[in-house]
Amino acid sequence: MSNSISRRTFAEQLALAAAAPFVALELSPGRGPHLSPPQGAQDTEPSPLAKTLAEAVRLRYGDRLSDDDLKAITQAIHSRLQNVDQLYKVALTNADEPAFVFAAYRGAER
């Protein structure tokens, strides 16, 4: 028995793995996935990358998702991609320190 997968299956799985961090599903008991579109993301048209990643989600889970779910997923992906772009715009130098410094608790001072 062969464990090989087709190129198409591999590409779909790769796209899903890339999209996984951007898609956060709220699972309500007794209901399917419910997504609330992020605020401010409804105004803009999703980027081509967001549409492509949402298409990968549709290919994988399309039989379980409605059109509204797919729109919400596309908007969520688009919003997260915009957040990533904003993070990349922040210039950090090697001298920048973190917001906190970890120090292990070693008991009461002697």
C-alpha cells in the first residue's frame, strides 16, 4: 500500500497549514462554527491572498460551511493579514528590550 499523496492534495494541505493561524473559529455547543467578522474589516475588499487562503478553507471544509461563514472567514483572514503588515512596519533594533523581563522566583530574600 502506498502512502504517497498527490501534488494537489499536498498543495491544499500546505495552504490550509498556512491559513490555520489566521482562522479562529468559535465553536458554540450544538451549533456549527460561528464567526463574527472583525470590526473595521467589513469596509475593505479582502486582499487576493486572503481570498486564496479562504478558497483553500472552502476546498477543505466547504461542505460544512455556508456562504456567510466563508465571507466571515475571508474577512477574518484579511484582518489578520493587515495586522501582520502593521507588525512588520514596526522597526526594531537589536538594542530594543522586551516589555517585561523574566526573573525566576528563588524564595524569600536572605
